[in-house]
Amino acid sequence: MIEFYELFDDENVPYRCDVDLDLIDTAPQEDKNWLLWLFIKADVLDERLIDFSKDLINTLETSMEGVFAGRVMKEGWAEFYFYAPHSKRFENITFDVIARHGGYAYERGSSRDSKWEMYLDNLFPDPYGLLSIQNRQTIAALVEAGDDLNIAREVEHYLFFQTKTSMERAVTQLSSYAYEVKEYVTDNESDYAYGVVLIKTEPITPEIVSDTTTSLYESAIQEHGIYEGWSTILGEKNNGAE
């Protein structure tokens, strides 16, 4: 599953990273220890670049068993990264794909990366990136269902901790920010056995959701816990969505 999220450069300028999240389950793949990269001059993700991306990914997959790891849109370049069993014919294949789409200014190269450091350390999102992806997916589902995100409604948040004491400390700290306990849950088969469902009434615009979930994530990790996300009802139709 390819998803995207935002990163920030040294000057705090945002840029986009698309990544195949499913690769995390098999990374690194021993039979694909070559990192291949192609940088093309492209300022925006327009229809032409989307068509080029699809062609490049499909061609490298069928021609040399290359797997798409990610694409970074930064400083006027689209940076494509792949893993493959070898680098043979990579230059010829990418030259042909570029030619099919009218030509781009480009740079390309390859190197061994048996540990998949590019994917694991640079492309795969950190917890904040994963949180932004989850938030966007939930909000998109609500919008598709006709929700008005500006309507305040009860939002449930799920946090889990290793000890009951840690959970209680987090609940006490968060109660000062208008969070109320809806229920406690226990999962004796998990290392994070002590869970709590917190509720708060507020709109679910992207900005508010980002601020809320970031603060809850940080509150959870302060107590060595985990934040498992949120769910709510439609602002108008009162139907559930997660």
C-alpha cells in the first residue's frame, strides 16, 4: 500500500514522501540488495508525472523484479527509489521510460544496500508520519460519508500502557485538558495490558486532529505507553466511522 506524508527540510520547508508501507513486513529482502535511484526534474505531482511514475514502477517490476520503495518530491526534483536483485540494464530501462514521456532532465545511480537503510531510515515514516497517515485516512472516510468536520462531536481516543500506574498517571495528566474516561480495557495477552478509552468533544478538522493526536501520542510515550488512534461519529448523521 503506497501512502504519502510530509517531512520538513533543514529550513522547515515541507516536502512530500510517498512510500510503500507494506514493505516494512519483509524488509530487508535478501534477494533484492541493490538500491536503484532515479531523480527527474519535476516541480509538481501533475498528471504527466503520475503517468510517468506508474510506467516506471511497472516497467522496473516486470523487467528486473524491482520493487518500488518510495518517491520524494523535494527542491524541484522527484526522487524515485527501488530495490532489485541487480543493477544490470537499469540505465537502459530508465532511459526508455523517460523517452516515452517526452524526456526529463535526470540523474540516476545504484549501490548495494543489503540492510535497506534508505527505506528503513529515510523513506518509512516515523511515528509522527504514521500518525498523519492514519489521521488523513480517517478524515477522508468521514468526508466521503458527507461529514462536516467543523461540527464538534465526541471523539474517542485509545491508549495502552504496560502498567496500571502508568495509565493512571496519564489519565490524571490528560484530565486537565478536558479528556474524560469512557472506559478501561484490559488485554492480558499484550505487553500493553492496561488500556483506556478517553473522550473529548471537539471538531475534527485536520489541524485540530493533528494537534490532538500529537499531544496524546507524546503523553502516552512519556509513560512508556502507546497511542492507538481515534474514532468518532458523523457530525450530522450520527453514523459510526473509524
